[in-house]
Amino acid sequence: MILCVTPNPALDRTLVVPDFRLHGVSRAAQVLISAGGKGLNVARGVLRLGGRARCAGLLGGHTGRHFTQLAEAEGLDGEWTWIEAETRFATIIVDGSGHDASLVNEPGPPVSDEAWQRFTQSVIARAAGDANAVTFSGSVPSGPSPVAFAALLDACRASGAEVWLDSSGEWLRAAVDVRSINVKVNADEIAALAGRAVESLDDAVHVAQAIRERCGWQRCAITLGRQGAVMAGVEGLWVTSPPAVRSVSSVGSGDVFLGALAHRLAEGATEADALRSAVAAGAANAMSVGGGRFALNDYRDILMRVHLVCRA
């Protein structure tokens, strides 16, 4: 089972707005309201590929209750920690013009020390139970410190579960001193940490290898959208690229990538096979609206055409 942790979830409103223009009046042709946040998309990806997933996060208020109803209706099991403040919203606009979707995230609610303690105890207990892997995705609400977040990562790692982190800024920097975890980030996120541009697969190769060795991480995976992905791991250094697909929205593609990667590794797949599956799932997700709702036929077709090279 993969435990998919989203410290700062949101109720997603996805609007399909043909010919969307700023500074004018637009009409949505389709509206999708769903339990959102990066970890929810990770879980959707795991379930789509036949795995088991459970979600965890901090929820509050009427929005939080609506969130749990939507998650339950979708078949997403949850381990929710309740707080007083209202869960935030996120708005996604898909215009169908061939441009990528636009995403607007509201700030997360404040979290007290007491609520954070309840949350961490719940996550650690589940990690020590039946979780093969624990994924931490996205930002953390205001209140907890980066030091407290690093302690949570380390405690889950000490429980025996594989720990994956997909975050940015201070939350990614907090993981620098947490050894033996796995990190999946995009090019912009790792560039901010490395202090150098990551614009190509070759750039990502050098950065992934250097940061993995410096931080003592088990694996470092870097995604670069249409270019593909790189992973420095325990079995080697891998470079992959997907075939060209007609992208509708990349929202959730990195999350689905992580879900497929963690799921396939937990199944016992090699790093090479797991990375191929992750790239195929991420590309298939970009062909649909709504994170984690990709078609298995698209995934299988793309998987057959993913190009992979071992660089070390």
C-alpha cells in the first residue's frame, strides 16, 4: 500500500473554458469539482495502475467535509486530521487551445502545533503499519517549521517504509539533511536547490547525480515535461523520454509520475522499468482533464514507445 500524504490539500475546481481570455467574460463549457492536492493525484495514479493507496492530509470546515465526501465517492480512502481553519480552494482553467492549463492556488490555512502533532502521529503510525511507501507531495500550511517537516520525513523513513518527497522551496531544502529518502522534483524545483539552471536532460543528469551523492538520498528523479525524466538511483543513472502526445493539461502529470514510480518499485520492478512506467503515466495524464484520470489504453500505448538509456 502507498500512503499518499498531502499536508496542504485543496478542493479543486477545474473549468474547461474554450478560447479563454484574460480581462474579459468567459463561459465554462465543463466544470469538475474534486478532492485535490498533489497527493490525491498520486493516489489516483497508483489506483489506476492496479495498486493500493491511502490518502492523508489536514482538513477543516465545510470545504473539508465536502472534500471527504468527494474523495469517498471516488474511492479514495483517507486518513484525515481535522483542524479549525477552512480547507482552501484551487482553480484550474483549461482552454483547449493547445496551451497548458492555468492553476491558481489559494494560501493554505494555519495549523497549530497541537494539530501538527496529531497529524504527524497519524502519518507515522500508518507508515509503520501496512505502508510499503509514503509519498509527501506539495507545500505545508503555515505553522509547522521546516525542521518539524524534516523530522516527520525522517521518522517515516525510520519506520521502514520507502519515503518519497515531491516539494519545493523551504520544504525541499528541509530534506537536504534527511538521508536515505527518495526525491522527485521538476527542473525548476531542483534548479532552485542546486543553484544552477536545469534546462535539458544532460543538465538534469549532472544535477541528479551530484545532489543524490551530496545529500545521501537513495534516489533523485527529475522531470522535464515533454523532454522526459532522469533518475539517479541505486541501480544506475537513467534517462527517459516519452513519445510526442497531444497535451490537454499537464496538471497532475508529475504527481501521477510519482505514483507510478513508487507503485512499480514497491511491486519489485527494476528502477529502469519503474521509470518507464512513470514517464508513460505522466504523459498519458497530460492527454486528459483532471489529475490521475488518464486512460489505461493511452498509458499502455505510450509505455511501448518510451525511450530509456542507462548513463551509468
